[in-house]
Amino acid sequence: MAKKSKNLQAALAKVDRNKKYEANEAVALAKEIDFAKFDATVEVSYNLNIDVKKADQQIRGAMVLPHGTGKTSRVVVIARGEKAKEAEAVGADFVGEADLIQKISDGWLEFDVMVATPDMMGQVGRLGRVLGPKGLMPNPKTGTVTMDVTKAVNDIKAGQVTYRADKAGIVNVPIGKVSFEDNKLVENLKALHEQILRVKPAAAKGTYINNLTLSTTFGPGIKLDVTSL
């Protein structure tokens, strides 16, 4: 087992492992004990009581946080004709079709999100082996397979986050940066929480949220009191 750094040990000493913190308290504490030498990301982790092996209990989607994420995403749009022009007009970083698909197939991955129009998905599909493992494959559930490229690009640039439950029912989502004001982080957290509650599968029984933890890039997890949200 890796030895914990002095910084991490000091941070851990300030967190009561048996306590569930209210949202305001947790955000303030996370910022106080953050020791990264850069503007760290603040992230929440949901442990949900769902069975993702069942099609009716999978959770996946996207939303725009009220105050964004503090990160500007580089957006690739795969489209042709008028839709390509539309994407360029609203500020997509890269726009193309077969030529861009080939470039990505050859290993170019200098982007954060890909948007594609439905008519291009037949060609984009062959990038599955490249994009799939990196979570970059466009998907209708996250609004990245769409004819409304203007909305897709604008949402992504405005601070859209995607959420998806993994095999264990864990959902990890960034809610901003340590440099954000506390109230903005709390508002982003509450907006995300409302969305996670909204998409609760009807088939999920019993307690829906087993655990909710807030942390920074290198910092320890701080348990959240769900009722404070």
C-alpha cells in the first residue's frame, strides 16, 4: 500500500470520518484542506443502490451546471453542409466529416467532447475502439448526437457535465474548481443533486443514495449529508 503523503495525512486529520457534513460545511472544508499546487477540481461521487446490469436501471445523461465547471471544453463537431457551417458559427473548435474522422482514427485526440449529427454516426461508429475507452463517443442521451448543433456546442461551452453510473453504481461528476466561491459550488452541487434524483430509475427499490462524497483532485473524501441538499 502506497504511503500517504504528509499533505494528505494533514488533510485527513481534519476530516471527521464518522460525520456527514452539510453541503456548505463540506465545500468550505474541502477548500480548506486542498493542497494541490494548481486550481483543483471539486468532484462529487454518488454511490447509488441500482443494478446497472438491468437496462431499466442505467443512469446516463448531461446537464449544464448553473456556474459551469471552470473548464472550457474543446469541441469537435462531425457534420456536413449547413450543419457544419452552423457549428463553425457558434464556436466549435474543430468541424469536419470524413477527413476529420480519418485524422482521429490515426490517433489525433486534441479535444474534450465530440458532437455528431445523426446522419454522420454511420461513419463515426468506426471510431468506437478509439473513442469508446476514453468516453468520447457521441451519444443521444448526453445530447451529443443531434441535429441541433447550436444548442449542443453552446451547452458544452457553458459548462455542461455528463454523468453515468459505472458497473458498481458509482457516479462521479465535477462541480467546479477550488477557486469558485463557496456558494457557487453549493449551487452547482444542488443542481446536480436535483438531476440525479430526477433520473432515479422507477425499478430501483429501497434507499436510492447509499453514500455521497465530496472531494478535490488530491484531497480526501468528505461524506455529505444528503438531507442538507
